[in-house]
Amino acid sequence: MSSTSIKKFKPVHKYYGQLVLGPPGAGKTTYCSKMGALLKKLGRNVIIVNLDPANDMMSYTPDIDIRKLIDFKKVMDQKNLGPNGALLYCMEYLEKNIDWLLDKIDNNNFTNFIFDLPGQVELYSHHESLTNIFSKLTNDKNIQLCVVHLVDSHHCSDAGKFIAALMLSLNAMLKVGLPHINLLTKVDLLKKHKDKLHFGIDFYTEVLDLNYLLDCLDADMFTNKYKKLNSAIVSIIEDYSLVSFHLVNMMNEESLLDIKNLVDKANGYVFKAEEGRHINSMLACAMGVDKQTNIELD
């Protein structure tokens, strides 16, 4: 009688991560720093990954840093490229040398990764390298990812800028194809200029009837010239009905906790989180992170 051989399988580690995207000046690096500190305060193992080779003003010390793989300034000099071209080259270089990043990912089970990404939106809206890198992280390293997309809340004070921000957010959601959270940042500054808003803040967070924004554009001769184009863009945004925003004040821990809950639900950490084990059921745990960020502009 032959003995049955038992195969030993290597345990698969499960990681959780958030990809922090957004245009320059939206507050990505500050968010990574503050969110990383908050998660560590909650007792989580946190790894902050800087994937922006041009980021030389960080308020945190990255655990993994793309600048150790490639030098942004040398790329500009040696390849005779401008900043945007050099960033594109760096992302393509990282894609070709993705094993460098994957080899550094191995860590304790249930580690939380925060990826600080470049601010050039064309890298994820019109190019494939970042999307391919995200796929590798998901498929090869079993990282359950979500996107945290930051937009400066000052765009709310200008109808044209807000329509552009909506289109950018929708583009990112469709292009990246991962669970997605849109944040309006710097709401503490928005309070000072709330008199410049055409509508209440709920209009901008819930993305209500955007035809009202088109009426606001009528007062501007330049934007009025392109009213049909703006109307078509608004129609696309409303047809998809995907974009909404949450407010965040990164200097307020309670506000960050609300965003942490949203991220935990988006990437699935909520079903494992030790700080949520007092909740009696998985369903109750999932429902518990649905609370909206409560920031008043009064």
C-alpha cells in the first residue's frame, strides 16, 4: 500500500495598501505622513513607499524609496529630458525593474503599505506603466489595494476647475480600475473662502445636478465659448455616476480616522482589523465604516 504524499504549501501573506494619487499640491505627501503616523498609533505595521523620484521635500522617512533605484536629476541630465519626460522614463524603468520593488515588499502578514505616487496625472491617465506596476503588486504580492485620490478643495470655488477635477477623478477611476476614494483636501482653508462657493458643500461632495455648474460658467466669456464641450463633459460624468468626494482635514485626527475607516473597507482590511474585533459580526464591521467624514464649514 503506497503512502499518500502530503504537499506542503508556503503560506501566502496578505497585505493591504493604499495608492495615493492626485495632482501636484493636493497634499499627497502630507497625507502619507499623517496617515502613516495614525496607523502606527493604532498598532499596525506600516510601510511607506515613495514612488516619486522627484519628491525631495518629504515630511516622513520612506521605508522603501525609488530614489535608491534611479536618480531623477541624472535622468534629466543624461537623457536631456524635462521634468515630465524624466518622470515618465523613471516609471518605465521601475516597470522594467519591478523585481526591485517586489523583493522589498516581503514583510509581516497584514502589513499596511502606503504608496506615495508622482503628481503628474498623465502617468496614470494616459500611460500604462503605473497601471502595470499596480497589477504586479496585486497579482505577485497579494496586496489588496485601493486608490486614495486627492483633489485640492479650492477647485470648488471655480466651476471650470471643479468640472476638470471631476473629469480627472473619473479618468483615474476608470483607468486604474481599483476600489477608489476621492478626497477633497485642505478643507480648513476652504472654510475661510466658503463665501466664494456657488453652492453648499454637499453639492460638491455628493456631486449633485452638474447643470447648475454650467450656469455658473455663463458669466465667463472664455468658458461660455466652450459651453457645448463643458456640457458634454458634465453629461459623461453624470452618466457614469461614479464620482463623489469625502472631506478631509489632515491636521485633525478624527477626520483622518474617518478616512482610515473608508480605506479599510475599500481594501478589505476591515474584515481582519484587530481594532475592530469588538464588533460582533463581519457584516456589522463592514457597516461600521460607512460613516461619512463629518466636517462642517460653518
